[in-house]
Amino acid sequence: MSNVCLHQTKVHAWLSSQNEPDKRLAEAAEAGYWPWESPVFDLLKQFLIEL
């Protein structure tokens, strides 16, 4: 199993444990499941801006 598949599996497992387990990744992101303002995401946001 590749790392990408493993990471996707972990995200989907985590999503299934939430109050609304039927949300897809984008829906969960829009619903605020991840704290996008956290400095943890700064490198990711910078990478996406530079694309």
C-alpha cells in the first residue's frame, strides 16, 4: 500500500468517527473539521499559493 493510500485511509477512518460520518473530505473541510488558521498548516497553504 502506498503512503498516499495509507494517508487517505486514515483520513476516511477519522471522518467516519465524527458526528456526521457521511461527510466527504471537501465537505468536512468546509464544515470546519480542520483548524485551517493553525500555524501547522502554514507550509501547506504556502505550497498551494505557489502552485
